[in-house]
Amino acid sequence: MTSTAIEGLTQTRDSINVDDLVEATHHVSLDEQIEYLVRNRQDISITRSRNRPTDLTGTDEEGLAFLPESSKRRMVADGVDISHGYPEVPGRSEIPVYVDQAHAIRDHDMPFTERALNADPQKKALLGAAEEVHNLTANIGTEITGLQLVDLTDEQKDELALLVAERGVVFFRNQKLPPKTQRDLGEYWGNLEVHPQTPHVPGLPGESVIWVDYWRKHGMNINFKNCNYGNFDVVRYGSVGNQVWHTDLVHERQPAGITHLHLDAIPEVGGDTIWASGYAAYDKLSEEMKKFLDGKKAVYVSAHSYLDRDDPFGGRKKVERVHPMVRTIPATGWKTLFVNRGMTKRIVGLTPVESDVILNYLFDVYERNADIQVRFNWKSDPGYGTSAIWDNRSTQHRTIWDHEGRISRHGTRVTSLAEIPYFDPDSRSQREALGLPITKEE
Ligand SMILES: [Fe+2]
């Protein structure tokens, strides 16, 4: 018996008795029955994130009604058809229900070209064309003015990839960036990530919509009090919005490399984002701790949850993937500390108690050392948007929800998936490679 047979029974359920239904479904495996229900009942909240509604699919007319005017203008100018609604939410027939289905997505080798390796180390084509290049802090974050991303040559794109790998995150204000161009840039830098659940710009899968106000309209409970609970205990309180320190898409076999968020609706005050450097976090550790962590592996989980086919009533499960905790970034050859509070679950080989103690310390290294962070306010001139392009391999980030949704914040994100994470025992830390002192004694 197939889901079609179930459909026949449910459609005529008024005319059959329960015993017949039980008898008929007896021949259908439990996981198939549940999958059928999830795919066909909008009111079943299983596979989406805890704080997000489930009853959305297709293009959303209601969303279009409160899409900020600046975002609307950007879409229309690029020929994006928003006449049927905004954003576009993947249909229920397409989303994974079981964790094995989600795990199977991109669970194969994807060729990846590290564009930064083609770049002139001096980056003359990029930096020479800029009006100003300004490091926002010593350890992370650079702002470039006087360049439009839409005009970059391939040579400049290669050099930008190298600059992003070196500086963690690079900012461009006052941009006119069509969504399609943003997606093309992402495809140049790696394998375009198309998320099975996240809403995207209509007709442009991979051009993900970052719009907390949208989820609030649909029931996400985020407020002044709870927006940072996850930074105290993410296991108990979860992540509401994007306030918990995290790295995107670490559950992928080939996780995110360059990620490009473009905000086209920016709060007058607030709505900043903070990034922290994984190179510097690694260099904050003692030599003994570095030795302990080099070569260790950890389990990384997805942001979204699914069901376990073998234990469908056992609660929601996340996709899990094992990666090295210290990874070497091919673009720079430097070692980075690849853990984050939101998505690193446990260290392989340690007891849960040992793992929690060490991971919590490592999260603190990232989160408490203000000298390895940059906080960025997205403000652009009226009519323009701002882009942040960062290396998800060697940084963490979080947003700040201090605007509390009073003024809309909307953006589009494109993620270029990179290499399978690896640890090269011969690679060096950033400060070793640059010849910078690490302790007073040295
Ligand atoms: Fe993120």
C-alpha cells in the first residue's frame, strides 16, 4: 500500500469505520504514514525550526504586503517576479522529513576551486581600484569604499576571496546589487547552497531571504528578554533568530566558505552584526591546548530539525556531521578554531562531561575576547544597500536584535560551499605565519 492508498482512505474517512482504516494502514510502514501526514497536513509542526511556523509554502502574498519598499525596489529593478508574493518557501513535497533524507542532501564530493589561490597576494587589481581600504579592527574586518560589487572583474573577485580569507570579513556600503548578481558571485566562489527549507527570492533558489520580521509575523516568539537566551544555554533555550554565536551550515559535508549577506532594508539605529576571528581564537590558546586540539574531531549539527525514521516519536533530530575542530584554510594555509556555541555538539572520543567543559571554554574564547571581534553597523546612504562578505570557515558571527523589529531589516544571503574540512599538521597559525608575537616571553 502506498501513500496514494492512504489518500484514498483519508478522503473517504467519513464513510469508513476506524477498524477498516487501521486494517488498511497496517500494511503501510509507520515511517511512510508519518511522512505522508507531514507532507499533507499544514498543521503538523515537526520538521521546521522550533520557533518557526509550518503552514507556509510557495510564494507568500502576505509577506509581499510588508516587504520594505527598498527591498521591493531592488527586486523589481532586477526583474524578479514578485507579483505572486514574497518570499518563496520550498513546498512540503520537497522538504526533508527524516534526518536521513536531510543528511543525503549534497552527501557526495563536489569539486571546489579555491579562487583565492589564483589571486595576486598584493591584490593590486582590487585594492588599487578602491577609493579607500580601511581595517576596522586589528584582527578582523576590512571595509572597502569606492567599488561596486556588480562591476568586479574575475581578477578582482579572486583577490577579494583572498582578502576575505585573510581578514575574515569584508564590507561594502552603498551598493546597488541585483539579487541575480549576488547569486552569480556566489557561484563564482564555490558551490551554491540551496537550502531545503529556508525561504528564498522568488525564482532564485540559493538567494536565501534573511528577514526575522517575516518569521515574527508568522509566530516566532522573539522579544527583548528572550533574544539572547541561547547564548546562556543553547541546548535548553535554543536559538531565536540569529542571536546565538554560530557559523552557518556546519552540518554540510562541504560546509560554507564565502558567505555574502546583502541588506537592502537597514534599521535607522541598531541591527548590527558581530564577527569573531577563528585564527585569533586559536592563537589565544596555550601551546599545550593547541596540541591537544590539533587533529581532534567534533560533531556538528544542523540548525533545522527532522525526524528519526527508526524512532519517529523520539523527538526531533538534527543532521550530524563530523569535522576537524582545528582546520587549515586552503586560501591562507592558516589554522583556525572551528567550533561554535550554536552548532558544535560534542568532541569525538571524550566523555560528554569532558567535552562540555572544553567546548564551553572554547566558545568563551571566541565570545569574550573583544580584541578578536568586529561589530558592524550596516548603514548605507538612502537608496543603497550594504554587503558583508565573510569566510564561514574561519569566523563566527551573531546578530544584535536591539532594533526589536521597529524598523524592518531585510536581506538576501548567498552561500558558497567550500572544501571538505581538513587539518594539515604542517600548517601554521596566523600569528606564526605573520611573525606576530603570541606571548610576552616570545
Ligand atoms: Fe548566520
